[in-house]
Amino acid sequence: MDYVVLKKDAGSGMIAISKSVFQAIAEITMQDIENIVHTPTSFSKKTLSVHVSDNQLKIEADVRVKYGANVSETCGLVQSKIYENIVFMTGYKPSDVRVNVTGFEI
């Protein structure tokens, strides 16, 4: 499935959001966070994946943390900002937002 159903109405259809919308929101959010290095997905392997199954949204972000930054605090910030921005912009609450540290940037 490539979308999340927000509202089903028997008479007039349904309202759904494509997973590419959620991916765009998460990518923009990651660009605004100071202590991570965001490599756009077009230049390297995917750093962000969005999965939808059984109308549940799961997001997984691979990040590199700037050397000297608090890793736990930075990853928590990435996780909460992605979650908050998706809820704010779409009204849908992701079931899971995971952040994986893939390295450090010196």
C-alpha cells in the first residue's frame, strides 16, 4: 500500500495521503536539525524509508551525527520533530519513528 487512509466515507469516497508526502515532510524536517548531516537520497543510498502496512505509518531515518554533539539528545530531537511535523501537517500520528546513527561527521 502506498498511502494512509485518513477517512473513509461510504457515500463520498475516502481521504488518503501518499507515503511520498510523509517522506517529503520527514526529509524537510531533517534538513532543519542542526547536529545531523543529511545526505539527500538522490546522491547516496536512501537515508529515509517510509513504510505503510495495515494503515500504520512507520518511518526509519539513518543519520550521521556531528562530532561532539550529544547523540541521544540529537536522535531524540530528530524523532520528535519528524513525529510532530507529520502530525501538525497531516493530522495523522505515525505508529513508529526510528532513528539510526550510521556514523559521525567530523
